[in-house]
Amino acid sequence: MESRSNKNAKTKRHRKQKIGKLHKSYDTYLLELMEVTQEKWNQQKSIVHKSFGYNPESEYELKKAEAKYFYLFREARQRQLRNSPK
């Protein structure tokens, strides 16, 4: 028969391992999402740069893509993530 404190220690350890796995999977997802968002932002910049006239819709899409990227960037920075070279 296990003591109550020993049982609590096992569940806490298991919970920490599970949370660690979740953090790692979220971190990789966040880095992948940052790459995709940066590509979309660069595409929008290219579209706005190549357009002849002022188009408020494309300007809006550019600002939206930029805001999404920098939000993800701040999140990654707060989590102290580094993108490893491929």
C-alpha cells in the first residue's frame, strides 16, 4: 500500500512530464506557424509593392499579416524559443 504523499508525488511528476510534452509540441507548432505567417506577410508586401494604385483592401491585408506575424514573434520571444538552422 502506497502512502498518500508518495502517490501525490507520482501524479505531480506525471503531470509535469505531460505538460512538458505539450509545451514542446506547442513550441514546434508555433515556430512552423511563424514561418507560414512570415511567408504570407512577405507575399502581401510584394503584392502591395507591385500594385500600381492604392488599394485599401490589399493595404489592410498587409497590416493584418504584419500584426499576426509580430504577435507570434512576441509569443515566441516570451517563451524564449530559438529557430534551429535546417
